[in-house]
Amino acid sequence: MKIIVKVKPGAKEDKIERVDESNYIVSVKEPPIDGRANVAIIKLLANHFDVSPSLIEIISGYMSRIKVIEINN
């Protein structure tokens, strides 16, 4: 499954908001430094979709606020 994620790094709390079927807004506390926000996004999505973090991959947008993420079930 592929989803499009708009990221808000440096937020007050970690949360996921579903916009529609394949679009989400993900807020993480971690700053976008050295990939720390990306790691936090993967962990948060893994918890939300109840899969292992190793099954989640950022396909595009690694350095962008808008990312395409693939979740393998």
C-alpha cells in the first residue's frame, strides 16, 4: 500500500491525521536533522498500521515535507 504523507516536524506531539484514503498528515516531535524526523515517522506509522518498522519504506521525498511511503503487509 502506498500513502502520501505531509510531515510536520518539530511538533508538540506525535500524531497522525487521516485526510482521505491515501493521504495523511503526520506530526512528529523530532526535528528534521540527520533523518531523525524520518525515523520517527516510520515508527509512528508502524504503530498506527500495526506492522513492523522494517516493512515501511520512504519511496520519495526523503528530504521533503511531502513523502510517498510504501507499507508492505
